[in-house]
Amino acid sequence: MISLLLFNILTFDTILNIPELKNAHYGICILDLENDSIVYDYNGEKVFIPASNMKIITTAAALYFLGKNFQYRTLLYLRGKIHGKKLHGDIILQGGGDPYFSIKDMERFVDKIRKLDIDEITGGILIIDDYFTSERLPVGWAWHYLDAKYAPEISALSFNKNVVSVRIRPSNIGDIAPVSIYPSTCYVKLVNSIKTTANSENLIIFRKPEENVIIVEGTIKNARDIDIAVKDPALFAGEYLKERLSAIGIKINAQVKRIRSYEIFIAQESPVILDSALSPMLLEMIKETNTESENLYAEILLKTLGAEIYKEGSFSAGLNVLKNFLQICGVDTSSVSIWDGSGLSKYNLLSPRAFNSVLKFMYNSDLFRDFYNSLPCPGEGTLKARFNGFPDTLRAKTGAIHAASCLSGYLKINEKYYAFSMLFNNFTCPIKKITQVHEKILRSFIEECRKYTQDIKFLNPQEVFNND
């Protein structure tokens, strides 16, 4: 541990000297951004699993390389000719990476096709998702994450955040509880045996690996809506569009099919753009990614960096962009391990000093205000229930997966900015105990800084400079 501030840092040692941390691994580093000096460091150069603190790097790199006004577009094409009430051709749905493409957007596309006044499509629904490469999951995600709403598959043609909502409603005691899926679709199958109970609930819900079959069993007492990630989101979008067109009386003769971008121009008839859906600006996406810790958005940002910078929308290309960005920030990338953009991978390893280097780089850039405001403050997003009564001088990204609890961001004290990173791993106590340690450290640091500022008024500059 080193301390370059003049106040008594032993308070930190008292906070950290608790039984729950006896076998834990942790690193803490606090950086004075104005003077570019470390004011507290404990294991600052050691690497830890950062969990969702990884999003700090991903969103900072996206803001740096793509710009805050970057947007995604989803396109709806018609290919062929209309004769009478029949389209001799295909409807094409092309994804451009937009994670915001929604049921509302899809309904607008359906309405656009309705206005063509056709009742048959001789071809089918063609989907294009090749802005990104075909792998849909990063390395290092645990298998039991993969049906959870926070770990959806990544696709350039996303729809409804790549999840369906399983809606379970209790009925008479002992009877099977009604279960439905929203949006309603045959793309996902339900196997339901859950019963209504008056006693404690024992709900079991999961999607079969590699299948779009959702199992719901056990017992339920109260109504529940649970989001489940689907397999192959692009195909989900295509099948849903086909189902909606069929529901309004448009017959579609062919199966939903995935094609490559260049294939839409192979046919004799050139495609015509019927409509498009535009995402919000990148800055809004980055704020939501950091504030709500949206894993889908982070992984899409990662693949987008690969697509835009290296013309390959793969995880590996995106990771190379992140490594390039870390080097720009002054981080030795030979001492880090990064495998995804969201932090769900337990293969990620970074140090508190690496995070502070990124935070420092953004602080010294023209992007600082936008990046700073993208991080949640107390009472907002993932900090909604944390730092109660804490002054609005904190902007920080949380991070939590099994046996990892992390917090990194900015403190503003007496008009002076600090960057901090606290990475805690390998603890066995409840995670709430670690988040309490985070808060105690930051509260103590603020208190000591303010006390130090008061005390320093009574010292002349030479005395301060000579004080070890």
C-alpha cells in the first residue's frame, strides 16, 4: 500500500480488516486526476475479475471510436414485382446491429407491407444479419446464464432485446396455472406443468439448451412475468414477421431464410427500401449501458467496434479494438485478459490501475462530460439502492457476478476530481457486505479529503511539500 496524501489513511485499513475479507482478493486504487498522482493503492497492479466494470472500457472505446452521434439502422426491403394482389418476390429484413429494434418497430413494418394491398408473397421472408459474424456468444459465459434475459445471444438483427416474456398467472389451488408468451409466437414452444399453490412458491423455469423450448414447472402463488432469452434472435425476428403477416391475411409460400447482404442484389429485380428503423444516438445507448448495466448493448457495441474499425463484426475484432484503446490510455495490454464487452465472462482480468488509466484518459479528453454523465449517480440505475444520502459527487459503474463485486468511477470533492477502482474477488460472504465496504471506503475518503483541506489552510506550502 502507498499513500501520497497527507491525511491518515489508516482508516481504510480498519474498514478492510474484517473477517469477511480474510480470504478475499481485492485491489483498490485512487487517483488524483488534477495532479495525476496516486493517493491510495493496495494491489493496484494485480489483476481481478472486473464483472460489469468491463463496460467502462467498452463504452469509453465506443464513444472514442464511433462518436456520440453514431446510429444503427434496420431496413425493410421489397424485392420483386407486384401484380394484382400478389408479390412475385420476397420481403427482406436486414439488421444493422440495432439492439433497440422493437415490437413497435416491427408493427410499423407490418403496416407498411399491409399498405401494399397484397394477399400473397410467392417467395418468403429473407433475413440478413451479416453486419456481425455468426458467433452469438462470447467466450467465458457460464452455461447457466444462457437463457437469462441478461445474457441474450448477440445478433446484428436483434428483436425485442432477444427475449420473450413468460407470463404466469395463478388459477384455482391445485390446478395448472395458465402460461403465455409475449410477444405471442410459435417460434418458442412452451411445456407447462406449473400448478397454483396457496403455500410457498417453488418456480422452475428454463429454456432447453440449443432449443427454443421453455419449461415451466413447480408451483406458483402470485402472478409472474419472466423474460427468457431466445435461440437465434435473427430467425426469431423473421419468423415473427411472417406470423404477423399471416395474421393479417398475407400468405407466404416459402420458409424464413437467412441470406448474405450481397445476395439481395443477385436476383433480376433490385430491392426497394420500404421502410427503416433508426436507433437512438450512441450516447443514449452508452448511458443506458452504464446506468442499467445492459449486457446486450455492451456486446453489440463490442461487435460494432470490430465491424466499423476492422470491417469484421466479430468478438475477436472488437476485442482487438478494446486492446488498441487500452494502449492509447497507457495500459500494458500484455498484463490484461479481456474476452467480452459486458463483463459476464469470468476470463476477464484487469487491474484497478488499468481502469484508472481509462478513467484518466476520458477525464483529459473532450469526451469527459458525456462519459461522466453516462455513469450512474447514487439513486440511479444500478446505484438506485446504494449510497443512500450520498452527495451527488459520485459517478460509478457497478459490477457483480459470483464472488466478484467491483466499483469504479469518479469522485468530485471540493471541485477536485478523483478516479477510483475497487475490485473484490473470491469472497464467500454475502455480496451486500462487500458493497458496504465500497461505501465505507468512499465515505471515509471524502471525509478525510475534506478534513485535509481544512487542515492544510494552517500550513504553509513548504511545510506541506516536506511532509512525508
